[in-house]
Amino acid sequence: MKLSKLIASTVLLTSVVLSLTGCGDDKALLDTSVPNVIKVGVVPGPYREILAKYLQPVVKKRGHELKFVEFTDWVQPDSALDSGDIDANLFQHQDYLNGIVKNQGLKLSSVVNFPTLGIFVFSDRYKTLDDIPEGAQVGIPNDAVNLARALRVARDLKVITLKADKNEQKASVADIDENPKHIVFVPMEAAQLPRSLDSIAAAFVPGNYAYAAKLDFEKALGAEDVKEPIKLVIAVQNHRVEGVGKFLKEAVLDPEFVKGVDSDAVFKNFAKPAWWPKN
């Protein structure tokens, strides 16, 4: 009888311990705290400046501060976030994040879409796309992702058509179907495109390189219609979505941040997220 009671007591105690441990694990999976200093991973380009100029004041008004951690490639920011070395990052679009999560098993989530630079068409010689003559040389980025994007932009601007049976995400110059003006597309390093405008008719320049070269977005001959999946996102660890993630989302949605971006001579030209208030 005593043995039975002892076994029963042991089972009950084990159940209580497991129950408490389970509760502890559940709590560990959810972090609703917001650090006083929020470390945000960024890469070189305009987004750190937007954060510093227009989001930092909103964050400070709410009793916190942003600290920027700059990375030089597109691998480290997600690795650092996943390991908890930083609290959030802003450098990638949703499609890229989805791929990283799927392929590397990182536990990261986006919390809000952000104003984003797409690809712009610039020229030192011509004022419209129609002005570009037949057979002209036009620069496009030579990396596979941006090359395909540039060709999609050219298609959307009615400069060319692409083969219907080709995956447009992987399009190359060989996939051009119709090219009425016989434009010669010249792939080159994206960073070289702004510096080549004096020797080519036009160039499809990714926005961050156009920004770095101080090109005037108001004078662009055309611009990419940046869809939601390729707009940049602020990302955090999964278990911090309701903490620092929610805080940053609310800061980005703050009318003060929106007003600041819309009033900026350069940043107002960025593609806005779907949630952005209509003017």
C-alpha cells in the first residue's frame, strides 16, 4: 500500500514538474520586452539614413533609441539576427526573407513593409524613353537577380516583350521576344551603371546605386513598379514579434514618420508600402 502511494506521489510530482517546465518553455518562446537601445542591422545605402532621420525621433519620443549595426554583405544581417546579436534588421525584401527562412531554417519574421527603392531608368542624353534612338546601347545590371528585374521593368515600360514561356524571375537578354527599337542591352556591374551614363544612351540602375551616385530621381525616364513581395521589411526573431517587433511596427506606422518621408526631397520618391496613407 505504501509502495502504491509512493509511486502515485512520484507520478504526481513528475507531472507537476513537467507542467511547470512546459510553462517555462512557453514563456521563453515569447519575449514581449523592448530594449532601451534597439540594435538594428543595416547594409550600406539609404535605409540607415531614413531610419536615423525620420524613425529615430519617433523611437526616442517613445522612450527608446536605435543603434545601427552595419554589415557589408547580405548574409550576416540575418545570421546576427537569428543568433540574437541584433534586435532587428532592415535590408531585405519579403521574397528574400522567405528564401532564407526556408533554406537555412532561421526563425525570423517580418513585421512591417518599408519604403523601398526600385530600379530607375536614367539618361544624360534623353528626356523620355521615346527619345532613345534605334540600336542604342542601354546598360543593365549583370547580376542575375537585378538583370531579370531590369528586363521586367523594360517590359512593363513597353520597351521590349519577354518570352511568355520563360520564368520572368530568371529572365536573361536571350529571353527578349520583341525589341522594336533593337536596343542593345549591355550588362555591367551595377555600381558602374551611373558612371557609364556619359557613354551609353540610358541605364536601368538599381535604386541604392542611383542613390549613392546622387542621381536625380525626379529626372528618371521610368521607374519600377515595386510589388509588395520585393519591398523591404523590418525583420525580428519569431519569438520577439510581439515585443520589439510590435514596437518597431508601431513606430513605422506613426504619422510623424510618414510625414517625414513624404516631405523629403529624395525619400518621397521611394515606392511606398500598401499600408501607406494616400495623399
